[in-house]
Amino acid sequence: MSLITRGLSCAVLLAGAALGGCASQQSSEQALQQASNDFQHVKEDANVLRFAPKDVIRAGESLARADRLSSYWGSGADVVHYAYLSQRYSAIAREHTEQGLNAEKGSKLELERQRLQLALRENKLASVQQQGKWLEEQIASLTTTQTDRGLVLTLGDVLFDTGDAQLENSANRIVLKVVQFLQLNPKRVVRIEGYTDNTGGEQENLKLSRDRAQSVADVLMDLGIDEKRIQVEGYGDQYPVDVNATERGRAQNRRVEIVFSDEKGQLGAAR
């Protein structure tokens, strides 16, 4: 092989190595940047720091190691490796945080259920007869309407967060009265009907309306009412009580109605 040929071969090899090194460096820089972005998000999240501090520390340590290695030529694979570890620890931190938040929410719901049960016991009056009369007056004093379906109690949209089926705490006072009334009138049954406005799709509205009605039914059952005494229906945006052209009208249409049977347990026909 001539000197010229050998020289050209060396030049080609050196150029290829340089291009490969540049590509490797670019890949490691991208991995380092992504890992840095992920770590920045988790370390600034108060919930993540509360539930997964160890994972955040591990993510930071792996990121720092990747950053140190990035200053050495030819260490691109190691940079990518430790950047990947940092990203995984950041992802694990988010997963642990979500699990912690869900468990915390469940604990709060359980505490609220226990508080309602305690309030229910504390609210008992001197005699069943006196309490029954008092509760009938209380139920009648709420926003009720006598219809061909029976006596209807309306729970307005303010008792739910927008687009959510979970009852607000402000509904507890009304629900407690309903529970006490049903306990003292064991032959009565109820039909719980959910309604929405016309925003959103038909199937979405049907699901949300039934979920809201079921949320009310679940509270009644949690407080001791037999599920056999409760019917649940979701009607979506059917049967509006006001026009959907205004916010006030839509708010009126987003509701849950509790329909009471007569004293013999006979409910009016469903819609």
C-alpha cells in the first residue's frame, strides 16, 4: 500500500471516528437535558417532596453523576446510562406520589364517613315518635316538590365540583336528614335520579348523571340504608327544568333528584 493510500485510509477512519463521537455526544446531551427537565419538575413539586423524598435524592445523585461524566470525552454511553437512571427515579417518585395522594384521599373519605356516622348517632332525639315528626317537618322544609312521581327533593349543582361525581361536604346536612327519615320509615324507598346540562357528549352526560346519583346512593348505604331500598337512574341532559342557553339555566339542569315513595313503599313511575 502506498503512502498516499495509507494516508487517505487514516483520514477516513479519523473522520468516521469524529462523526461517531459527535453523534454520541449529541445523544448523551439530549439524554442529560431530558433527565434534568424531569428532575427539575419533581424537585419543585411539594407533594413529590412530601411523599417520595428518597426517590428525588436518587434522581439528583444519578443526574449529578451523568453531568460529571459528560465533561469526559468518550463517556457518552455512561452519561446516557446515568441520565436514564435519573429519569426512572423521577418517574418512580411521581408514581409513589400518586399512590400517596390516593391513599390520603381514601383516608379523608373514611374519616368523613365516620364523622357522618357519629353525627347521625348524636342527632337522635328523645323518642322515635318525636324524631319522626321532626324529620318529616325537616324534609318538608327542604326544597321539595310534589309530583306524579312522588315527593321530589332536589340536590343542586353546588353540591358537586364541576364535572365531578363526588359529593361536597356541604351536602352532608341534607343527606343526614334523608338517612334519618328513611331509618324511621323503614317501608319507604327512594329513587335517585341524576341529570346534567347539554354541554358534553350524550354518553359522557349519561355516565356523569348516573355517577352523581350513585354517589348519593353510596353515602346512604354507607350510613346504613339497605341497597334494596334505593334505585339509581341517570338521564343525562334529558328532562331539563330550565333552558340551557344561559349559565343559570345550565346550573339548574345539573342536579340530583331524590324521589320518595309513599308510606307503603310505592314509587311513582320512572321517566
